[in-house]
Amino acid sequence: MTHTSKTFDLIESLRANGDDFCIATVVRTADLTSAKAGAKAVVTRDGEIHGFVGGGCVTGAVKKAALEAIRTGKPGVVRIRPKDQVKSPVDTDGSPLYKSSCPSGGTVEFFLEPMRTARKLVVCGCSPVAQALVSIAKTVGFNVILASLAKDHAEISGADHYLDGFGLEQLDIGPSDAIVISTQGKKDREALRAALCTSAGYVSMVGSRRKIDTLKNTLSGEGKISRERLADLHGPAGLDIGAVGPEEIALSIATEIVATLRRPDRLANDDQEAISC
């Protein structure tokens, strides 16, 4: 089996497993380099490099740049040059620049193509707002997970996956994912605690401000969740668009989710350490 065949087989395997990864392709070289144009490698989200795109003096930069591309979801060109030629982290055309310590003094230009699975939206609860939000989120491209007691699952249709209870720690939730609590008095505190103990980039709760403030104070008193994390909670959920009825409320929530997850300053903090409770 050729190297190229192995690379494409790995890509298919990663896609089938729903894993995030990045394809790094050498598009141009200058002076002496061990990798040539057309060489490819796959970088997995845990930083493993499969394939050959250069020696050890460039693979560190490839790994760093590829993980950044996976984090942001943005494809683009990056260049690796001898360290004495790098005066800025960004080239004149806006492409990121990385330093190389290779004695050969070569320059390598890569195109990075991140492949990410759909962002997750976990909807906790089986309220009318929850049903409407599941429907809207599917059209936006979210992988929707409904978390509630198993006996209530039949009340909500259209989710991609169903979770019995609120054991959200098993879902591998990250900063590009969202969680909405719409439990209507059924294990509100348990669901909210579980949501805030994840690294989700967006967490909100449907309910009155008084109810949400009471729950936040209770969780704060437990001492397991930081004040900073409690302050991340959007509540009441949704942008103020004068929404009336479950469908409009769900629309306001979906809009707030997209606005929050697309915000540039949030992307800059995606490499935060995982939250633990």
C-alpha cells in the first residue's frame, strides 16, 4: 500500500469515527528542504502526525499550526522559514509565519485544511422550547443531543442522540459546543451543575431571572464551580428579540448560540484548560 493510500484510508477512518483532524499539504518549497510540494500529512486532534512533510525541525510548527486550524476551523496557508528570516509572526500577505531551526535554511509553505465534526448542542429537558430548539438547531448543522430522563425521551423527536440523565462528562464537550437547560423544574440544579462543569463555549438556561439567580447562588455556595464560570451562564436564554411562544424563544436562543460561538474573542480563548468540578 502506498503512502498516499494509507493517508486517505486514515482520513476515511477518522471521518467514520467522528474525529477532528487537519490535512497538511506542502504547496511550495524554497532552497533545501526534505519535503517536496505535494507531500501530505494528517494531524489528529491529539497532535499525532501521520505522514511526512519534513524533518523534526519543522514538524513542531506543523503540529502547532494544524492544532490551531482544528481549533478555529479555518483553513489557510502557513509558512515555515529559517528563524533568522522571521521578524514577525505574520507574513506580508497575512499568512502565519513559524520559525525553523533547520541548518539547510529552507522554506516550506503548507496549506492546512481542518476537518471538524459538527458542533454539539446539548438540550437538557423536554419542554416545548426544547423541542423547537432541537428542530432549529438541526437546520443550522448542529449535532443535537437530548439529555433528560429516559422516560421523557419520547416527548422530543429529531435529536441525533439521546442521553439518559445529565452525565454530560461522557460527551467530550468542548469550547465550540453549546448546552441549553430547559428542564422546567425537573432536576434544574443537577442539569445546570453538569453543564457548567463542561468546557462548553455557550451555556444558557430557560427560565426567569429570579429562578436562575437563585440556582447560581446555590451552586456558588457548593464551592465546586468558580464565580467566573457561573458568570458565563446566559440567563434567561436567548437574545432579546421580543420572542413570544416556544418557536420564537428557540429562535432567539439559536441566534445567541451562533453569535457567541462565532465571536472572535471567544475563539482566541479556545485553548483554555478543561473545566473540572
